[in-house]
Amino acid sequence: MDRLKLFKELSEVPGVPGYEDEVRKVIRGFAPLGTKIVEDKLGSIILEKKGSSDSPKIMFPAHMDEIGFMVRNVDKNGFIRFLPLGGWWDQVIVSQRVVVQSKKGPLLGVVGSKPPHLMPAEERDKMVKKKDMYIDIGATSKEDAMEMGVSIGDSITPYSPFTTLNKDHLFLGKAWDDRLGCCLFLELMEELKDQPHPNTIYGAGTVQEEVGLRGAYTSVRVVNPDVAIVLEVAIAGDTPGIKEEECQVAMGKGPSLLVYDARMIPNLKLKNLVVETAAKENIPLQLDAMDGGATDGGIIHLHEKGVPTVVLGVPTRYIHGHQGFFNLSDYEHALKLIKALTMKLDKETVDSLTK
């Protein structure tokens, strides 16, 4: 599998919540030959790879959607007003380039706002709100914008071409949250293509995570897993302004294991297995807690009688913005860890997680 091509295509393809079709096509294109592929009726895609046994079933979910926007209306002068899809901090939106996915093709635009030169002093010190922003695609009227292909409900994504960031192990782009997780399960299935393992694994590209973990509800019912290892990004806290007690995760020090989030406390025996496996395989591992967000694990671990679940993340800077970057070594260590866990999760081990 061409890893750089995988990173580039999954990063650059548009796919806000509810509009994940193009992401799904890329995942299909990279799925190893012979992989069974199914979709649920909400749009999540599920890849199945059988090992030496039909069970236990190990699910590796990663959401396909990225944060973005939707065209709400177009004013008489051709400026687009928008709705946010996913969690956006107002300060990172203004002056950024975006792409409107119109029926006539992608349209490049810029997020505009009232210039500070025309603001009274007291207004300049305040953050510009989303409701006061607009997208300028160069249209001169509403009719002009419509002729260009703009329609109410069109999706809008950040414009951020994939590239290396000055060093060949740092990769800059958009949508790492959570296309990195999708890359991980695709590479895992490729590595295990001709290798036996004591279970059946499922890579699940879920939809609409950023607007309420919706694809997790449906995809987990398709798989009915015995264990879930959610593949995510982790907030890298090694930047100015973040205190050590707020976040201790740093880039270049290995993947993170989430010990707490707003919707889930992991299965403790599974958490311990992850820690022990990382130590045995000489894989650096960071422990993380997040009280201001949640993952697909919040839904999956409550399925039926309960599913032992953990969340692994690749430390990434500037998520929920227009672009971010990660360290390749963290990604590679995450891949090595999930492969080692796959080899350990036989029936006896999985049964022991809930005894």
C-alpha cells in the first residue's frame, strides 16, 4: 500500500458530516483484495477480514467525517452565509480559504468579515462570531452565485493541500480527525492480508461522528463486536498556552490511550492489556484524559450487553481547525500496537475482559 498516497487522498477528499461519499470511495479503493465490504443504511462502510476463527469479533472504528460547513443562504450580493458542521472555534474560521462543493464542481472561496479598520475600538477587541462571517467566491449577485453552481445545502470544506511540513516525518493537511484512524485500519488489514490471527477484524469508517456519534449507532449493529478499539487522533498539548495539568500528550512520544472522556470510561482489563502489550513490544504509549469531548466509543461500548472498548489516538496539533499536522513515528507506533493487540485478542483473552 502506498502510504503517502493514502495520506494524501484521505486528507484532501471532502467529507463533512452527512456528505462522506467521496471518503467512502477512497476507502473502497484502498481496501485489500479479498476484503468483504458492507455498508449500513446511514453510510458507514465496514471492511471484514476473517482470521482463523469467526470470533471473537474485533472492531476498529474510525469516523470518516471532518468538520466543515453547509451553505445556509446566499444574499443578494452573492455572499454565502453558512452553518457549522461539527465543533468550530470562531477565531480559527475567519480569513481562511474554503471549498464549496457545488453541483458544477468545487468553488474556492475565502471566509470574510467586517475589516477592523471600519470597527469602533470596543468592537475590535471582540471575537468575530460565525453569524457575522460570510464566504466570498467572487460572485456579484445571488443569481451569479447560483449560476456558478451554488445551492442551499452544499457542503463546504477547508482548503488545505496535503504536504510535508519542512521535515519528511511531519505531515500537514486537513481532516486528520479522523482520516488518520481510517488510514490505520486500512494499513492494519493490508498487513494482515496473508497473516493468520485468532479472530475476525472489522475496519469501520463511520459517518457523522462530529454531529453526535451517529454512525456508531448503526455500524456497531452491523458488526456486533466482542471488542472495540476506536482509532482516533489525540490533542497534542505540547504547544504554547497549554498547561501540563491540562494535557500531557506530546507529538513524537507515541500514541495515546484515553483513560477518560465525556462519554466513556474504558474497560479496565482491556486498558491494562493495551498498556502491557505496548510495554512488551517496546512501543511508547501516553495516557490521556479528555473531559471536553467524546468519540464513537461512547456509543459502541453501550451496545447490547456492553462491549469492552478503548480509544487509541495519534497525537495531532491544531485539530478542529483548517489544518493540522502529526508525526509519522506516532502513527507507525499506533499501527504496530493495534497489530500486536489483534494477535493477542483470542477467545480466551476476550472472555477474560468481562470476568
